[in-house]
Amino acid sequence: MTHFRRYYDLVLGNRPFWRRAVGSPLVWAVIFVAALLLLHHWNTRPPRYPYIVGEVADRDLVLHRDLTVSDPQETEKRRMEAVERVLPVFDWQPDRGTALSARLSDLFLRGRLGEGTEELAAAFNIDPGTLEVLGRLGNAVAVEDALSAVLLQVYQGPVVTSKRYLANLYQKGFVKRNLVTGEEEVSFDVFGPLAYPEDIQSAAAAELRKLRSLPARDREALVRFVVAFTEPSLTLNAMETNHRRAQASEGVLPIAFSLPKGYVLARRGDVLNERAVTILRELRRESGQSRLGPAYLGIILLALGLLLFLWRVIRTSRQHFYGYTPEGTFNLVIIFFITLLAFLQGVRFLFGALAPAFRTAPFNNPDIYLYAVPFASGAFLVKLLTGTRLSLGFSVGFSLAAAVLSPSFAVFFPFAFLGSYAAILAVGRIRSRWEITRAGLWIGGVNVAVLSVISLLFQVQGMGLQPFTTAPGPLLGQLPFYLWPLLLTFLGGLFSAAVVSFLVPIAEGLFGLTTDLRLLEYTSQNHPLLKELALKAPGTFQHSVQLAALAEAAADAIGANGLLVRACCLFHDIGKAAKPGYFIENQHGANPHEQLEPGASRLVLKSHILEGVEAARKFRLPRPIIDAILTHHGTKVMHYFYHKALARGGDGAAEETYRYSGPRPRTKEMAIILLADPLEAAARTLDDPDGAQLAGMVDTLVGGAIEDGQLSDSDLTFRDVEAVKKAFTATLASMYHARVDYPGFDFNNGKKNGNGPPDQRNTDAR
């Protein structure tokens, strides 16, 4: 492997940019995690809609998913209503009049006993001037009785501080809380209570007018005394009222709107009202909060799990992109994964943009267009470029990631995976563009079947699964609900084929990959290099054509890529066009090697590989063909010239110097070409070959290659070798079967098959 890489880099020197730029799987793993995070962020980002009340919508504002949005304005409104329903709490002291009468009696008693004015003023908190009036009147019993009568009259009912505030409660009432018994009642008596101090002053003046013996000045002083002595018995308890209102406000739960996907907030040209703006603001706020939530941690864990899974699949499946190491294959799989996932998200965005263009169901449902997204294109592409095992692992990981980025994982994971699996089964050896289209039709049919099954099993509403769920309207009106999702799913299969047809040439050009479709172009003998070879080296050209048939049959016998083998065989000896006369199949007369030293002949033989590689680079031939040019001789010894050197006294000639530079083949296809190349030449030296002769020749040459270690780097098994040998024998028998001589004619001039003696046709100088 190391020898191959060194020689490959030395000879070609033009590996694809992506293999030379970033070759570390760790770098691509980091890029993969970042890409998934970015796609998730882009997929769940809040819509950038205007959210100013009164602004005109410049597009249809449609929800693309079910949404529960809190409404702070409505919540605040309902809390205010709850607060308004809480009645003010008034504390009532029904014994206030009795208590004040007892206090008044105590005041007059102490006055009669001769206590001083200052002491009484401090004890009862009364203006000393008023007490002087009482003292001057001698604290008469008549005055005491008149004042007691005023108190009894005033406190027959409640006395309130602000009667105007109480009067405003005449419709809803107030809570009257008895401080003596602790009982509460809702009272609507807002006009009965007396207002303090207005009504108290009026009642005292009217009652004291009965004391006609007193001067008016003294009566006025007594009125002021009554006002100062009394106090309200019905007072607003602001603390309790506020406490009850706070409890009522807290008891109102936040109001939320449950809106289904497809809900139209506003049409283009509509003026945004407060409700639509509230929903948009809340949507932006919730989206902003969710970006910092556990979803991002889940995406990171998912990405790491997918990386480990894909790496394990690559290592265990032993399927790599041609010319790539497992690490390079891993990097390229990550590139395909990210590119296709981003492409699918872009297609999803475009399809989703179609929904607002329609005003009727089901066409205005954005999620229904997700079934037209070509989920199977990733597995389709990987299957074309590698094989079944790697493409199956890719489809599992890709379907998982695509479903996570979709509205419903439970629906889209089986839908994407089964469609991808159908692509893997439908894609075999693609030999024409029509086969890609046929695979797309197959994928579309499987998509329709999968959607039908999911609809029947889960009855998922709002996900475009309308064909087998309840649809509104008469039967004729239900047809779009039945047919539109099925049509989109079928188109998804065709889109997968179209995407693959578009991406395959790009992948081939960027990453040096080769598909059967590209190889098919090189099996035509109209290529300029093959035309040049047929003109300059017709014997080599015929040898290449015969070798292609022989090697292709062997490749088909073990399940290898026969088309790849055929294309490689046609071009494997194109370097001989530079010096065609030095190779036996093109010679008609003297052999120029007879005039050369063995060392010079050795350089001529080696040069046809370098000349072939240079010509292949010039015409941009695919990498497998270049590998076939490099490996079709492996590191075999040029026995004829090596022994010729020894015969000329070169006992010191090193065998290694007479070996081809290699490298040895690494794949089954390249190994078959190495085995078939000398067989086709050797078969020409046999006169009237039969099955036994051919089988013996095949055993000898194949066994010699194995003993020489030429197959040590390839993945051919012993079972494969036996199958290849049988295919070689059968094909050679059909190609070089014995024929009946025409009587009276001797076309060979005494030589069978026109090949000459075996010693004049060595396989080294082909």
C-alpha cells in the first residue's frame, strides 16, 4: 500500500484537491458537527417578519408548524378583569358608638372631679380650648346628656371617611367585615352611612340647638368637640384589599394560543393587527429561548453518534471509494453527507415557499411538500460510487439526520430510509441513463407505498398524510387530498434520479471518482488514444481487445466489475504506441531487441508504462484506468531479458533491476488484469490448443504470479482464484479453438496460427 502511494504520487502528482487539502478525519468530524448545528439553527430560526402594529405584510405570514404562543396582552387584560372583580374590603366596628359614649362619661366624670385641663387634653387627645368651654360650663350633666344623644344618633349606622368613594360602589358593592364577630358580607348600602366629618358636624349642630341656654359660641365649640371626639366606624382596609387583588391576579394563568401549522396570520398586503404582532413576537421570543436549550446538545450528541457509526461502517464493510484509503473515504462520505443534507434543506425551503402561493387546502400545507424532497439521492449516489454495504450504512445515518431536521421524526425517518433502501436495491450495474430514470420510478413507487402504510397505521394529521384520513367535503372535493400527497411522493423518486444525474459528473470531476456510466464511455473504441494505438500498434490493439473479453469474463465470474475491467484492458498498453516496433505483437521481421543490450531492453519495456501514464494524464482518463496501466505487470521479473543478461556473462545482474516498478494490484479487478495479460499472449503460442493444454497453461501462469507475491496486496480469495481460472480456461477455449484446414491451401506456410516458434514470442517483449 505504501509503495503504491509513493509511486502513484511520484508518477501522477495531480491527486484531487480534496485529497491534498484536508486529509484529517478529525477536521471533517468538526466540520460535520458544526454543519449539523448550523442546519438545525437555520431550520429552527425565528421568521424575520415585521412586527409593528399597523405595518403592511410584504408576504403571506403562515405558520409552518403547530405552535402554542402565549399572549401577554390578553393575559394582562384578564388579570385586570380579575382584579376589578375583587370588592374593596371595609372594616366595620359596630361597637364604636358605645365605646365613645363610655369614654365621654369618663371625661365628664374626671372633669367634675377637678382634673386639670392639661391632664384631660393629654389623656383624651382633645383640644385644650374645647376643654376650657366644658370646664366653664361646669361639666354639666345636661351638656353630657346632649353630647351622648349626639353619639347615639350618629352611630346608629356606619360612619365612613369618604362617602363619595363609597357611593361609586353602588353597582358592585363592597365587602363589609365585622371586626367584632369576624363575619363578612357583601353590602350595597353605599348611601346609608354618614360621612365623616360633614354629616357628624350637621348632626351635632342640630342636636345641640336644643340647648337654648347656651350661647351660640359655646354651641359651636361643642360641635367642634363632637367632631374631634368621634371617628369613622367603617374604614377601607387597603392592605387587605390589595392582598386579595394580588391573589386574584396571580390566580389567572397565562393565556396561550394553540395554532395549527398552516394557520394564516396575515395575507400579503394586510395590515398587521395587535394579535398577529403578538404572535410573531412571542414566536421570536420562544425561538430565541429554544436556541439555548437542550436541542443543541442533542444535535451535538447525534452528530458524534453518526460519525462513530459511519466510521464503523467504513471499517467493517471494507468498501471504499476507488483510490481512497478508509480515512479518505470517511472524509468524502462526510462531504457528501453535509452537501446533500444542505441541498435537501434548500429544496425543502423552496418547496415550502410554494405553499403560501395557494389559498386552498391541501396545497397551502407546507409540510406536504416535504414528500417531494429527494431523500433517496444520497444512498443512490453512494451506491453508484461504492457498493451496497457502505450505501446502506450511509442511508441509515442520512435518514436519521434528515428526519431530525424535519417536522416529524416518526414519519420521516421510515419514509426517508425505506426510499433510500429502495434506491440501493434498484441500482445495480448502471449501463445507461435510462437505468437511472428507471431506478427513480422504482423509488417513487416505493415512496407511495410507504406513505400509504404510514397513513393507515398512524393516521397522522397535519403532516400531509391526508389520503387515508378524514377529508372535508364531498368525494369529488376530496380527490386533491387523496392524490396530491401521493403525486408528490412519486415525484420525490424522480427528483432523486434527477439529482443523482446532476451530481455524478460533479463528484467525478471534483474527487476523481469513476462510475459505470463514465467507464461506459471509455469502452468505445472511438477514443483518440485507441484510434492512435490501432494505427501505430495494431497488434497491441488486438491484444487489448482480446484481453478485455478474457478479463471481463473472469470478473463477471466472481462478481467483480466487468465493465471496469473491460475499459482498463482497452487502455492498459497505450504506452506502446510510442515505440510499437519494440513489442513482439507489432513486429513483422527483425526484432530490434536483438541489437540491444538487456539493460536497454529493460528500460524500453518499463517505458511503456510511464508513456501510458503520461498519455492517460494528458487525456484525463479515469483513475482506475491509470491504475491498470501502472499495475498490469505488477512487480514481475522480465525473465527473457534477465536470463539474457545472465547468459551474456552478467552473473552479477540483480533480479530486482529486471522487475517492473509496480505497484502490485490492490483490487480484484486489477489483479484479474495482471493474471489475464500473459495468458492472452501465451495462448497465441499454442498450436491446436485443447482444454487440457489451456488449463495447464492457466494453472502454470496463475500459480507463478501467486508464488511471486503479485496478488499479496489484492483482496482476491482462493475461491475467487479458482473461479477466475475456470473462466480463463473456458474463454480461451472459445477464443482459440482448433479449426479444420482448407484442402489444397497452406495459409500458414508450415506454421500453425502464424505465431512462429514459442522462443521467438516471449511475453516480456509484448
